[in-house]
Amino acid sequence: MDQHFKDIPTTTLADVLGRAQVMDIGIRPLWPGAPRVAGPAFTVQCPPGDNLMLHAAIYRAEPGAVIVVESGDLDYALAGGNVCAVAQRRGVAAFVADGLIRDLGEVRELGFPVFARGVIPIPGAKQALGTHGAQVRCGGVSVAAGDIVVADDEGVVVVPAARRAEALAAARTKLAKEAAETLDDWEAAHHARIEKTLGELGFTG
């Protein structure tokens, strides 16, 4: 897990990186109270109806990795309780999947973080090859192996590996500025900015 990013909210990273690096609202934590996770992406592409490559990934991803899955469908589960349990035991930080899982009660009891589109009780097949380590698309965002994936209650943000240092520095600067600002300070600046914009747009109400 990337401890440098573990302490940075996705809201801050979204402000720093912009909309293009934020997964869509369908990729969400599947159980309440999941911890923030941050780690390098281990990318997986699964063909429609098949989950072989995700099941293989749990034995290949390094401890601390976030397994990011591009799924071919929303008709079959990519993983269930046992796969999540083994992934957790082997040190995988989380699954972020553009797809579905099953056995949500078991996964919640394990405390294994899964960010995905939902649940369905029927499993996929394990017969077709996809890819490991190739660029994938998850939640509308292109993810390359080694990009930093940060996920929490607010959503999922992808920090491109090439922008890691820049994003970390900008996020820390923003957090420090916010910590030094009182709510009164924020309100005064916000009120002035809103009224200025309204005036420029000709609003007189």
C-alpha cells in the first residue's frame, strides 16, 4: 500500500488531478465503512462472462497492490468470498472492478475493500484468457499498471505514475492550506467569490 497517498482524501486528489482521473459514480464501495486504500494498480482485463484472469491475478499481484479489473459484462460475478479472502491473505489491498462480485456478506465480514458496480449471485466462467499488466479502462478512466489508485467513501481516483510526485506535492500543499483556514475565513472568501461571480453575470436578486 502506498502510505504517502493513504492519508490523502480522494476529494483532494480530484481537485488536483481533475475529472479525467476520477472513476464514474458506478464504481463505489460495496460495504459501508471501508477504509481508504491506496496502492499501485495491478491491471486485469476479463472477457465477457469470464473471471479467470482476476482469479489468476490474486496469485500474481504484489502485496499492497490494488487489483483493477476491466470486465466485459454486468451479468456475472468476477469474484466471491473465497477469492477475496485469499487476496486479502496474500496482501492485496483491494479490488477496484468495473463489474460485479458475489458473497457480499462474506466480503463485508472479512473487511476486504471492494469498489465495484454491484453484486449478482451467479459466477462467471473460468475458461478465457484476458490480460495482466496491460492498460485497462475502469469506471471511464484509463489505468496503467503501476498507476496509484486511491479509493474511499467518496470514490476512486487514479494518479498516473508519471504524475505521482507532482500530485502528492500539490495535494499536501492544498491540505496544509485548508488546515490553516478557519471556517470563518473560508466563508468570507467564498461569499465574496460567489457575489463577485453573480455580479459579473448580471444577477441582481
